[in-house]
Amino acid sequence: MNYMEQLKKNEAFSGPEGPVVLVIMDGVGIGKNPETDYVKIANTPNLDWLKENAIYTEVAAHGRAAGLPDDGDMGNSEVGHNAIGCGRVFDQGAALVRNAINTGSMYEGEVWKKVTGNVKDKDSTLHFLGLCSDGNVHSNLEHFEAMVKQAKADGIKKIRLHALIDGRDVPPTSALEYVERIENFLAEMNADGTVDYCVASGGGRQNITMDRYDANWPMIEAGWKTHVKAEGRMFASMKEAVEVFRSENEGILDQDLPPFVIERDGAPVGPIVDGDSVILFNFRGDRALEITKAFEAQELSEFPRGPKPDVLYAGMMQYDGDLGVPELFLVAPPAIDRTMSEYLSNAGVKQFAISETQKFGHVTYFFNGNNSGKFETETWKEVPSDVCPFENAPRMKAAEITDEVVAAIKGGEYKFIRLNFPNGDMVGHTGVFEAVKVAVEAVDEGVGRIMEALKETGGIMVCSADHGNSDDMCALDKKTGEIKLDENGKPQPKTAHSLNPVPVFVYDPSDAAHAEKADVEKPGIANLAATCITLLGYEAPEDYTPSLVTVG
Ligand SMILES: O=C(O)[C@@H](CO)OP(=O)(O)O
Ligand SMILES: [Mn+2]
Ligand SMILES: [Mn+2]
């Protein structure tokens, strides 16, 4: 459907006096275990009050409810904000790539043929760069393995893997499990002696290559040096690199591991040079855009890249639909259309979107279906994030974001305000329990101040989350369900998102909407779009998942 029907005004309710404010508390879900649920453990008087006094419901934010392949897949910010922003559930990257590989349609596509053909014609190297885990948030090693098998069948002789280490979508120190899997797989591929496939470089994902939203370009510079120029500390294998780094940095998490280069006979085994092909096998866009720019841009001002090698570069997906980046991609992204931002813009509703750098693109680019363009009535505001380990500054910029939101509420210009508080998620990923508690408390304070401003102006708040994280902070023993302890008897942290549902609070202090909880079957975060549109006094598009409240 490419036409855009207009939103109809709701005859029974024409919207509140003040704005509708959508608060996305990133990574704040509803835990199952009070001992590991740092949202519960934190002191949250405002969220507690809302639970008792506002309209309260719980919605699914993972698995099929977010367009992921299976209900065992945890939610994440991309699929979460996509669903919230477009009111429907699309099959997302993880599912689309799996499908393209299983049906073989990826290999029949022009891009696969081009990328592999280039290597065959020039007798050069096919490089794979990506996050090496089965987290299914940015990537899945399964996809890498399938592509390598196909490349071998297609006659590719030389493959190099530039391996980013995870520990953020999978257990925090699980790297060696993936290293073993990769090394066994490559050994199997090499066994008949016809090909030369190996790991060439890598490092922790929070250290190199996977920065996002221009927060920290030195990470991209370090990645470029490591993967492309093959400059850095050399090791005989990835296993050796991980083991040495761990012995030198007590307690280091996988995501923070330093960069490494693999050598053979004293020389780096896989710099990226003229004539090669490169596939970035991450399917998610936020942390893929900067390294893609480094490979694609003719001129680059963000760091002294030097002349870029003349390679054929392809992404797993198109990462930005508006910018058309990257030029070559293996799988078409979900065709997310008719987002609520577009509808509201067509209806002339002025919109304000805000977060700090770390989540700025979540509430703008992800929210608008992975498009970086703005609709006419939108204003976007980015509060610069600190560049530091967030366990050291767990309040992040919650207060500054709140200041801006309160000013926007009181200013009266915007009818719809959306914001993301990153704390519950960003600090949740650090695995530092005490910091997570402070992080959640900072969010609660922000919510409280927004409530006050809405009370004064007659607005309405919809407060929810994109997925869980801080609600499930400890590793549990799979068999017994007990908290796993480390060698000092302390709970082992869990740094990944959770599979838990998330809360939805609808707070209408002046009772403008006479809102009541609607009876919705299997509610999910996608239902938030229709909820906001309904509270703004419009009828939601028919094919949006329904509003969680009735009004009028
Ligand atoms: O940090 C990230 O990239 C992901 C986890 O991989 O978190 P989120 O989906 O919350 O952005
Ligand atoms: Mn998130
Ligand atoms: Mn996260």
C-alpha cells in the first residue's frame, strides 16, 4: 500500500489539553525473580504509584510479538522501537536473513554473485566481518557458517573472518565457546586441503567497530586499523588472544576485550586490500552504519583513514532506507511503511523526539522504521552522551532529557512528545548491580517530573519499555533455576536483554480521555502506537494492532 490514508478524528474525544508523552524506559521490564530484578530492587516511588493508580497493563516485547524468528529470542531496541513506531509487527532482520538463507534466495541474488564473482575473477580474498554469537540481535553465527559453506561450494579459495566478540547478547564471558565453534567449523572447511579459511582479526564489540550514532568514532578508527590495516597486537589464534587478554585484565567482560590481529609466519594473515570483497554480516543497522561509512565514503572526516582499499563491500541488509546505505546488501530489510510519525505529520500534529546520543537513533531512526529522514512536523533533539563506562555514570543524561521534556510539555508547541531513557538498558548491559539500581532510580525520577508537568498542563503519559534488561540481572543455573555464583560466592551478572514482558502505564491526571483498559488479546509493544494515536484524539489506522485503552 503506498497511499497514505488520513487519520480520522475521534468524535467522542478530541485529545487532551496538553500533550501526549510516550516515555520509553529502555530495558525496563517486569522481572520474574525478585532477587535478580533490579527494577524491583531499586527505589521507584513513581513507578510504584503508577502501578497502583494509573491504567496498568503488561505487554510482550520479545519473540514473535517483536517480529523475531522464535519466542526464545529476547527483544531488542531495533525491533522494539520499530514495532512501537509503526503499530504493527513485521518480520525483522533475524527472520528475513534466516529465510533468505534457508530458501537459497540470498545466493540467487545479484549481490551475492557480485561479491563472490569479484573474488573469483581477481583470485582475491572474501572477508566476513561481524558479531560472532548467536544472540540474534545484530547477527547470528549460523548465517556466517551458511554463507561460508556456500562460498566454498562456489569455489572461493580464501576467506578471512574479522570476529567481533559479543558478551552483550549472550553470557558476558562466553567468548571461548564461540571461538571453539568457529575454529572447529573453519577446520572442517579446511580439512580437504582445497581452501584457506581462517580468523584474521577481532576484538570486543564495545571496544572496536560497533559504535553507533556517532557516539565514539575512535572505536571505528580502532576497528579500521585492526581489520583493514591489520595493525595491532598479534597472536597465533583467536583463542590465544582471548586467553592472554583475560589473564592480563582480571574480570574483563568479553564485550570490552582489546583488539587483536592474527599472524602466520610473523605476518598478519588477513589485511583487507585492493580487489577483495567484504561482507558485514550484521543485519542490524545502528552499529553497522559507521563502519559502513568508513568502507564506502570517498572522503571521511571522522578519522584519518587514508586511502581506502578498492573493495566490493556489502552489508547483510540495507541499514538506512532513506540514505540508501549500504549500496550493496544481501537481504532486503522489512518494508516498514506508514509509521505513526508519518500519520501524525500528515495530520499536522507537531512532534518532539528526544534522547541522549546512545539512544537518539532509537527514538528517531528506529522509531521511523530505520529511516533517518524526518517528517515535516517532527523536531528531534539529541542530548550528548558521556563517553565513559556507564557503570561509572549510571544516571547518564536522564535529568537533562527530563529538563528538555518538561520544557517541551510546558511550552505547548508539541502535541506528541516521545523520549527514551537509556539507563535501564545501557547500565543493565554492564552487569554492575549497584549501578543498575541507581540507573533505574534516575529513570523513576524523570518519570515523576514528567508526571508533574503533565498534571499542570492537562496532558497524558504513556510510559512503557522496548524490552527488558535490568529486570533480570543475574545468571541462573539452567537446571536448578538458582542464581549462579562466582568463585567468591557473588552472583554472576547477566548482561543481555531479558525475555520478560514490559509494563504499560497510562496516566491521565485530568481524566481528559476517560480512558479505560481495553480488552486486547495477546497485547505487545506494537499496540503502543494505536494507544498514543487514540489518546491524541484520532482513530488509529485499521491495520494497526489495537489501542490498549478505550477513550471518550
Ligand atoms: O547495545 C546494543 O547494541 C543492543 C544489545 O546488543 O542493545 P539495544 O537493543 O538495547 O540497543
Ligand atoms: Mn533497548
Ligand atoms: Mn540493550
